[in-house]
Amino acid sequence: MVSKTLRKFGDRVREERLKRSLSQEQLAAKAGVHRTYIGMIERAEKNITLENIQKIAGALNIKLSEIFRDI
């Protein structure tokens, strides 16, 4: 069973990525993570670390607090 928190976080990453018209591959390159990792996060298949959350937030140019909004 997929965690509700992971699902909400993945949805949030996807929402912010699409707002910026970025592909998963482009976001991964900006964040310095593997391209498949972004898809796994968005599908709630990965329990992401705080370090990688910070990388993704930075790549999306948003504050950490903003990426957790409504989660």
C-alpha cells in the first residue's frame, strides 16, 4: 500500500514541475539525480530523503516549506 504522504508529495513535485514546463529528465538534470528517480517519486514508489527533497526544491526554485504545502 502506498503511503498517503508519499503520494501527496509526488503529486506536489509533478504539479510544480509541470508549472515550469519541465520534463522529468530536465528536472532530474537540474537536481542532480537520475532521470528515473523523478518518475519514481511522482508515482510514490520511492521514500525520498531530505537531502534529495532539498535538491528537487532547489531545482524547482522553491523553498522547502513550499514543497510541503498541503501535505
